[in-house]
Amino acid sequence: MNIILSGDDMQRSYAISLRGWRFPAALLLAAVLLGWAVHRLAEARAERWVALDDPRILALVEAERAGDEAARLAIWRSTVDRLEQEIAALNVRLWQLGHLGNQLAKRTGMDEEALLDLAPEPPAPAADLGGAALDADERMGRLEAAASGLAAETAAEALRLGQVSEAVALSSMQWATVPMRRPIEGRYWFTSGYGTRNDPFTGKKAFHAGYDFAARTGTSVLAAADGIVTHRGRLGRYGKTIEVYHGGDISTLYGHLSDYRVVLGDFVERGELIGLVGSTGRSTGPHLHYEVRRADRPRPYTRLLKEIQEERPGIGIYPDPTEK
């Protein structure tokens, strides 16, 4: 087999005879050269793919091809300047997120010692990353170190904010289960509080274990907090009664109802309609008898809330449901 090669001027030609062992050797050499060319092309694309989107990098490549050292350095420094500014801005943003995380942690009452001490330091000025007087390669080295540190700080802050997020969610859930809403809606008269009073039937001193809200029959009775209905039915002197369990050992009782709007086992949310004011049981007229309980024992509302605030710091100050 003969291969004819022509010169650049197309005036001269050469013939190479490939006989015997020369033909497979030539094929092998061609395959090796082709493989090497493909490999170099892939490397070049991998090294320079970012240049397709960045005009500054394209200009840098053109300057290198033209051998213009001054232009190359100018473009290189411009690129480094931009990267320095971006890293500085990311540092500021990371610090802001850390500061926000600290504020949320304090508001939810998180134990500072229990939190991972991963809050980023206040960001350094952009000039600290390097100046125009520094060699471009040295500045790039600093940028690489800054980027590496920023990545580590970002991962740490993400973990820390995850902890804060869990605490906020828990705090929100705890807040929702505190009986802090007034249990009645519409017009009412607060007629009796927790403690000793004159019994309306006997006129003698007697202990009253809850709070009475006089209102028209059919007035809406609302859940004071999120919880589960654990009793729906008659309950001795309370007549038609609903009890709602709020978690832990806290529950609320709603007595003397005329009707129910929930069934046993229902999950109710704070402010949800659960029944209607009535005068069932031992009652002198339509009103709601409301109790807050701990360990199934009636407690003064303000004292119970003080205990809850001590146990669950940071979840809010609660209004007195007896006040309008």
C-alpha cells in the first residue's frame, strides 16, 4: 500500500510504501496520535469551559495568545478584584445570618452552652484579602484560602441554623399548647374568679376552682390552646363538659355547656369552636365555667402561666383570659 503526501506548495509529493509490518505499525501510531489529540482536547475544554461565559477570561486567553503580558496582568488583576469583592460580600452575608441565628436562639430561650459555638466572626474589610500592590498570584492564593475558610464557615453556620430552626419549631409548638386564649367569644361578663367566694346557692364561703363567664345561651366557647379532646359529656356538677389535653400535664375544662361542637379524640386548635354556653349542671344561669389544670388539679391561671414561663423560657408573655 502506498500513501502519497503533498507539500504545502502542492508542487512536490512523496510516496511512502507500507508493506509487511509497516502497515499495522502505522495504524497503531495513528491510533495513538488520535487518542492523544482527543485527550488533549478534553483537557483543554475542562480547563477553559468557564471562559465561554466570562468575557474577562476570554480576553485573558486572547492576551496570552498575543503575548501581551501587560494586558494579561491587567485582566488578571481585574478578575481577582471582582472575586475579592464577591467573597467579602459573602462574608458579610454569612455574618448577618449568624447574627440572626443568635437573635432567634435568644428569643426561643435556647441554652447558649448547648448551642455549637460556630457563629462566624465579624467580616474583615475587603482590603484585608489583598491589595493592588500584591502580586496577582499571591492574591489568588489568598482568595483560595478565603474561599476554603468561607466554605467551612458556611457548613458550620448551616448546622447551627438547623439547630436554631428546630428550637424555633419546638418553641412554636409549645407556645400553641399554652392555654392563653380567652375561652369565650362575643359579649360576656366576668362574674367569678379562682379562690374563695360566696356560694351562689348557699351564700356561705366556698372555694371556687375556676373562672366564670356569664353570657347568653349559645355563645361560642373556644379552645384556649391546641390540644386533644379527652372528655365530652356530663361531668357531675359541671353538667355538659369538655376537657382538652394540651400536653405534659396541662389541660383545660369547659363546663355548663348547652351543646358540643367536637367529639372525643378531636384535635383542636387555639381559638377553635368547641361548644356553646349553657346552664347545665349546678348552675344559676347561663355561663361558662372555665378551669386550667395541672396534673388534673385546678390551678390559678396566673400562677400556672408563671410556672410554664419558668419551664419554657422565651415563648412569650401571656395575657390574662379574664381581661377584655
